[in-house]
Amino acid sequence: MATERRTERSGPERLLRQSAHSRQASFLELFFDLAFIVSFALLSNRLAGDLDWRNAGQTAILLAAMWWIWVATAWSTDWYDPNQPLIRGLVLGVMFVGLLATAATPQAYGEHGLIFAGAYALVHLGRAALLLPALRGHPIQRRSLLVALWFAVSAVFWIAGGFVTGMARQVLWLVAIGLDYSVPLVGWPVPWLGRVPSAQLRVVGEHLSERYRQIFIIALGEIILVTGLTYARVGMGLAQTAAVAVIFVEAGLMLWIYFVPLSGSLGGAIERNQPRGGVFAAYGHALLVAGAVLSGVGAELMLMHPLDPARPSWSLAIVGGTVLFLLGRALLGRLVYRHPVWRASTALVLLLAATPGLVRLPPLAVGMVSAAFLLAVILGYALVPGRRRDGDRGRDNLPG
């Protein structure tokens, strides 16, 4: 009987993820995620090479673009069956073109700007070129069409930015990434064609939450990678060894804060807040990943200049990683879980208030203070456990 039901499904229906399919991420998805450690490492190196506000803004746009490639692919494997040959080919194709975009990031605002913009646009429009014919005759085809039309609009700004230089490129790419991030919240509306129905924007919370966990662990892995490579290069002095200990503790605390009170019920929180829960989770994890990438920059600074005289740019880079992490943590709790996040929010406010004093400290001391604030968040959960909500099956505490 099961065989008969499978044969009755049309070609487009076979592409769609079925409720009976495994909610765990596939090996292909994990393989896809591993490619992003290269992107995170290159972006971290790019920022570490020039710690000024202009380069920070440029790197933020590039990281946002690479993150949206990951998010769009994660949604694709959530909406469609990753075991289907077409979807497998789609993921591998995105992985290859994404590597081209990654390789272009060091000179994305120089001679490789058009390569980066073209690769980014090709990822999203190429996905549509494969899916639209395969979904012909199915109502889901309209969803793919509306999404593709908006990516086509943003592609105009991406490609135009590739042909200009300087601030003009940065402004055009900022407009483009702003469009890509904002239109999912309103269902990709197109005049005369309407918007994507809410029912077609639903995601499998358990699957998507596992995807987010995987990519966040990989982002933290970039910190360990930078630490190990830099430690081997600068030598194993006492100050450098102390810096390694601080970096390791800070990365471990980030992992602890993410997993213990939050991650186990993330899928349930996304399910409860359909269809925006998946989009808000993408925004929150963008900040978490950005915090990890910036923490990689801070790790390199602590190892290369542990006790050197303070520089504001060094201190801000080290503190900034923790600030972005706490901000992303608070955003997840507030928008996805719909619950006040007083521990992370309090630590964030106090750390920002202390930052003017931290800019006078050497990098190692700044790192120790940042780690202390993360430890305070963990102690807050231990001393005052968060409330449980029905439907979480007692797996963990909600953020508070």
C-alpha cells in the first residue's frame, strides 16, 4: 500500500518534504555546513587585517550575505526533500558557487567585487531556475516564483554594486542585503501576484533548529581554529597560554549559554510562532554567528598582543564578539520564545556600560572581563532557573 501511495504522487509532490521524513539534518546538509568554516575564517581574517569602522561595515555586509546563502539553503532543505536527486544537486551547486563567493570576500570591495556579487545572485536565481520547472503545475511553484522575483530585484543592486567602487558599492550592497532580509517577514509580496500564503511559509521546527545548532557549533569551531593556528605561530609564552585559556573558556561559555537553557526547545518555539518563528530565528542566529566571527578576531588579538598597551580598536573587537552574542541570544529569547530575557539583556547592558573603561586595558584583561560577563549569565541560570512552558516536555528552561 505504501508503494502505491508513493507512485500516486506527482513529480512536484515528490520534491516536497513529507511529514513522515526524518526531521534530522542529513549528512549532505552537514557537509554543506562545513564549507562555511572557510567563509567565517576568511571574514575574520579580513576584519583583523584592518580594524576600522569602514572595514567593519563592509565585512558585516559580506557576512550577512554569506549567512543568507546558508539560511536560504536551510529553508530549501526544510521545504523540499534533501534525498531527492534534484535537491541534492541543488545543495551541491549552492555549495560550489558559495565557495566562489567565499574566495572573493577578501577582495570583494576591490577587484573581485563583481565575482562576489555574481556568485551571490547566481546562488539564489539558480535555485529558482531549477525549482520553477520542476514544480510546474503545483501550488508551491507560486511561492518559488515570488521568492525568485525578489531575489532578482536585489540582484540588480548586487550586480550594480559590482560595477562601481568605494562607498557607492557599499551603499548598493547595503540596500540589496536589506531587501533580502526584510521581505521574508512580509511573505515576499509582489504587485498583482500577492504574497506567499502563511501556510506555505511553515517550517519543520525540529529540523531547522538542528540546522541552526550545527552552524553555530561550526562558527565556534572557527574560534578554536584561529586560536590553535595563532598560538602555534606566536609561541607558547605564559601570557599567550593564559590567553588560550581565556579564549577556550569564553567559547565554552558561549556554547553553554546557547545549549543549556535554549537549544533543546528551539524547534518547539519555532513551531509555536509559525510562520515568523523561522525568520526571527535566522535573525537571532545571524548575530550569534557574527559574535563568534568577531570573537575569532578578538582571539587573534589576545594571542598576538596579550599584554601590549591598550588600543580602543582592539578592546572593541574583543568586547564586540561578546556583545553581538548576547544581543543575538536576547533576540532569540524575545522574538522566537516570546519571553523576557533578563539575564542576557542585563549582562549586555552592563558590558556596554563598562566598555569605556575596558578600552584602557590590555587585550588579555579585556578578554577576561568579557568571559566574566558570560559566566555571570550562566550563574544567573543556575541561581534563578527560568520558567517552563507547556509543550516543552521538560527538556530545558526557557530563556529568561
